Amino acid sequence: MEPESSDDDDTAPQARDQPIRSTVALDGHGSYISEARHMAATFLTRARAEFGLPVSARAMDLTQLVVSELVTNARKYAPGPVLMDLRIVGNLVEVEVWDSDPRLPVPQGADAQRVGQHGLEIVRAVAHAFEARRESVGKRITARIPLTDVPDEAVADKSPVNPPS
């Protein structure tokens, strides 16, 4: 699992007007969920070390949790490849996962007796913003997480990443 190199990858500090970004195609072998979490941690560590961005321990943990949940769902419900894109946009880390299944995830009602299938609930609870949208092929799920610890009121804003037009 190597990040794809593309013209979109920003590696120079002077490119801060463009998002800091890393994209990877995940191939489906059994360990790619843990590799995706590791990639997210490495990405945020790089953002802190190379670009001097503040990244809290909470942001590191939540980003890895969101990556794990979104990649797990893509692997479980969609055949074929999974693409993961990580970006720093302003004071947020944006986690975007694309898969080939066009069916959008549906949040389930709270049920303390249910075992498993809480991933979407978890992502929506910890993300500053969440969006699921169909693409011409498949779907794209996007979650944004603050890089630093913020008051609960700021995190409680669950507005879509890109409001429908």
C-alpha cells in the first residue's frame, strides 16, 4: 500500500495555499485496514513535523478511528478497490473514502442490544462534518475532524461538508 504520487500531492511548505494531501488505493488484502490507520497517523505526523501544524492527540486518535470505520465499511460492503484520500483543509483533516458500491450508508437507530454495525454512528458522532454522496461510479464518504481540541459547540456542528446545491 503505497500512496499514489500525483500532481495533487503537496510536499513543499510554500504550497500551503493548496491542501496538504495523500491518496492511496487500497487493494483488499487482509491488513489494509490497519495499514490505512497507520497511513493516517503518518500523514498527521508529517503535517505536524513538516508543516508545523498543530495536531492534537485527540485528532490523531479520532482520525485513525474514522479511517478504520470508513475503510472497514468499504471493504465489507463494496466489491473491488477502495480509494482513501487524506487532506488538511484549514484547521481540519478531511478523510475521504471511495468505493464501487453506489448504495449510501443508512444510519441505524440507537440500540444498546445490537452487536456491531455502529461504525456510521461513531463517525457521525466524532466528525465535525460528514457527507455521503453517490458518484458516477460508486460512492464517496467524507468526514472532517478538527486538528486541535475545540469546544463541544464547534464540534456539534454536523453540517455537511458540501451542502447540497
